[in-house]
Amino acid sequence: MVKIGMDIRSLRYFLVAAEEKNITRAAEKLFIAQPPLSRQIKLLEEELGVKLFIRGKRHLLLTEEGLYLKQQAEEILYLMAKTESHLGRMGNAEYGTVSVAATATGCMCVLPDLIEGFHAVHPHIRFQVWTGDGDEIQERLEKNLADIGITRDTIRTENYDCVFLRNDPWAVVCGRGSPIAKKRGGAELSDLQKEALIIPMRQSLQNEINSWLNGVAADRNIFCYYNAVSAVLNLAERNLGVIVCPESMKNIIDREKLCCKKIVPEQHSDIYIEKKRYKVMNTAVELFWNYALSSVSKAKPKPKPAE
């Protein structure tokens, strides 16, 4: 059984050694001598009962246990720094940091307006913005690595407050050589039946897309799944398929190589803001949350298809 006897200093020493992959460079970066650093890491291995490094002549390689500890140590030190910062600024409404985890859609079509308006009122409050898919965002909220999440799908649990923010129309991004790019008007659902489709990896979004494509035909050609639109733009440029994504993605494409067409009849993706219901928020986070709620559009979310 592993005995946990590590402290924050040991974790910092270990992380620097893992990042530098060399004891000498790590010692220089930490402004300590090499022997004490080597002893500290060896002591950490003894306390944990595992080997953290494979030691070569010039380089250190992380073992499987070392890689796991590195990932956990990064989160621990981040939470320590965040806790110290929040404790030092609690009760001071003019300072603090708000950590937001958002989908690419949220970063493109919601977050800039929210931060810009909030910053005009609270100019000394800072932000940390992280982007990922809905599952990754929920994981960061669960681990308290983010204060607020912005996603295209609600976190269906009583432990979260989820508030609808706005709609974002669905669209297709395609290469200039695609038949959809050459036609006038939007991309009709019947057009999508003739194309190789590149669609989101998240199951709830696939269900949403299928709910309106099923009304046209039972079969479709799914060429590729993505968790980030930016990762598949080159596929559309080469006319290997068309990307089904929110219309806000038009802001990141190369207009000379790609075309963005809204799907008709119009379909909407819903954007939500979320936080842990019972988590104590620092003043800065509470101010931002309340500002976001006051900015909510009067539009109502479109009902989601059953999963």
C-alpha cells in the first residue's frame, strides 16, 4: 500500500526534474545544489514506494507512476496557487481571478461579449480561459480546476446550476470546391445527404444532428468525428467532407479556402453557463456569474432530442 508522505516542496522539485529531464538543469532552475535535489527525489520515491524515474546517463525518463504523479502534481499545485490567491483576495470585490472552461463555440460566440462587458465594470478582475469538449469541461468543474463552464449541452445533475444563455445556429463548413459552396442560399438538409459528413464526437450533439437528418433520409455518410473544429478544417479544405458545426465557427476559417453556410431550415445549438451548486464562490466569480445571468437573452432553448 502506498504511503503518502510528500509535501508541496517535494512536488515542486519533482515537477521541475520531470520537466527538465535532467537533474543538473533542474537543480540550476531551482537554485539548489544537485546532490540535495537527488536526495529529495529519492526520498520521495521511498515515501511513495514507487520508482518515478528511469535514470539514464544524461536524461531522466518518467515511469508510468512518475507520469501519473506529474499529472496529479500539476493539478495540486494549481489548486494551491488558486487557493492562496483567493484567500488573499476574499471579500475584495475589485480583485480576483475567474477560471472559465468553455467549448470552442462558447469561446467564439458568448465569452468575448461577457468578458468585455464585465471588464468595463470590474477592470481589475482577471480571467483564466481553458477550452475543451463538454466532458472535459465537466471534469474540470468536478475537480475545481474551473469555476464556471460554458457548454453546448447541460450537465444533467442536481449538483449543478445550469442556465441557458443563447442559441447558435448550426451550419456547415466546406471547401470552395464543394457543391454546397457553389449554390446560392443556405445548406439544405437534403444537401447533407449527398456529402461525407464531419460531425461532433459528443453523443448528445450527434443525437441532435441525427434528429433533423432522420427527417430527410435514414442513411448518411459519416466520414469523421471531431472534438475540436480546428482539427478538421484541413479535411474540409481538401473537399474530403463537410463539417457540421455551429455558425460561430465562421470566425476562425480561412474565407479564401472555406465557406460557411447556415443550415436551412434553421437548426439551433443551445449554449449554457454552469457552475457547481454548492461550491463557495469567491467574490470575483460570484460577480461574474451574476453578470452573466443578467445578460441572458430572452430566447428559449430548443428542446433536445431524447438520447
